[in-house]
Amino acid sequence: MGVIFKFVVSLIAVNFVYCAVLPGVDKCNLEDSACMTPAFQKAFPSFMSGLPEHGVEVLDVMNMDDVAFDLSGLQFSLKEGKLKGLKTATVDNVKWNLQKKTLSVSFHMDASIKGHYVASGRILILPITGDGQMKLKMKNILIKLLMHYEVEKDAQGKEYVVPTKYSFDFDVRDNAHFSLTNLFNGNKELSDAMLLFLNENWKQISIEFGRPLVDSASKKIFKNVKTFLKSVAIKDIAQY
Ligand code: UQ8
């Protein structure tokens, strides 16, 4: 009898502190960073793999929206982009501020982007033309995200987080490596020289031209975070 009673009590306790929405993920006090950081870490892979029951698309591998920009003399576009790596991210810190209604999350990961690129103009100092496949491999990208939100109640009085806007910083820390087909209409000497140049100057290139790619990916994630938080009340994912 005693054993069964203990079992039932522990079942109730487990149900209380674990999150049914994201199995195995602790329900933390929102401002408890020491609890939230590992909770986000646990949730990240399943979130990024997609949660169809909450309207969250598959984000790793992500089918990116088309990217096109004209920056510092470079005209560049990427179609059928695929971003890989988000589900392997390491969550470094999660900080919820109830007063300011902000959530900051920093995380890092290796990632890759593949797709069809078209480039013309000038990159840093060199003229470029190309139209082919791009493979970009990045090591240790650090992302610092700041999200603002409001809290809204539904007709039953249940409270939801409604993200309103976000901003981010990113830093490709350890390396970026380009492979590009069909540079300079396939001229091997010019292509090899350009690839060498890109791969030697990866840091400056990531600073100068990286943001539109990160913007595109972050928009898709943000859209899905909003959908997710519309589908689950705060008290279903945290102690609130
Ligand atoms: C010629 C030639 C080729 C020229 C090249 C030119 C060129 C293009 C150069 C670029 C070179 C280069 C090196 C570029 C770098 C590009 C990079 C760095 C790409 C990386 C892309 C990337 C990873 C983007 C992500 C960006 C980002 C800011 C993401 C954050 C988005 C948001 C809004 C996150 C919200 C946090 C989140 C996931 C919440 C969901 C959530 C979870 C998971 C949860 O567990 C939980 O409960 C515990 C919640 O509830 C409260 C949640 O909300």
C-alpha cells in the first residue's frame, strides 16, 4: 500500500515539474537561469526537428526562403538554401526578465548552408561572377538573441507569451569554408584563386555579408517560435 501511495505521489510530482509539451524538459521558474538553460538545451533538438502538433516546421534541415542582397558592391542571391545544424546547438545561457518582458538566449553551433548561388560585382577587393552550387561550412557560430514579448490571456483566462520583436548578434568564431561550383564560367585558374581568397578572408566576409543569411534563418525560427507559444500556455511549459 505504502509503495503504491509513494508511486502515485511521485507520478503527480513528476507530472507537475516535467513539461508534457516537451517531454523530459523541466518546468522551471522563468527567471531561474540555472534551470532554464538546461531546459532549453533539452528542448532545442526536438523543437528544431519540428513539432507538428504545435505547428512548428522542421527547422533542421531548414528550407530557407530565398535570399538576395546588394551590399558593398556585391550582388548575391541564394535559392533553395538548406541550413543544417540547429538541432546540435549548445545553449550557453537563457535569461528571462519578467519585469522587462524579455528573453535572451545565447547558443553556439557548427552549421552548413547549401544552395544555388548567383554572384556578381566585387567581393572585398576582387571582381567576381558565378552561378552554381554553394556549400558553406561554419565552425562555432555564436548567436546572442534578445526577444521582447507581451503576455496575453485567452477567453478562458490562460496566459500566453506573445513575442513582439527580436534582435541578435552573431559571430562566426572558428572558421567558414566555401566550396563554389561554376565561378567565372568554369575558368579553373580564376576559380581556384577566388576560392583561396574567400577561404583566407572568411572572417571579414562573414562580418560583411553574413547578416542577410542569418536574418533569413532567424525570421523563420521567430515565426515558428510565435506559432509554438500560441499553441502552449505559459503554465504548460514553465512554473508560472
Ligand atoms: C560569392 C560568394 C559565395 C559570396 C559569399 C557572400 C556571403 C553570403 C557570405 C556569408 C558568409 C558567412 C560565413 C555567413 C554566415 C552565416 C551564418 C552565421 C548563418 C547562421 C544561420 C543561423 C544559425 C541563424 C540563426 C539566427 C537566430 C538569430 C536565431 C534565433 C531565432 C529565435 C527567434 C530564437 C528564439 C529562441 C527559441 C528557439 C525559442 C523556442 C523555445 C524553446 C526551444 C523552449 O525550449 C522553450 O521552453 C523551455 C520555449 O518557451 C519558452 C521556447 O520559446
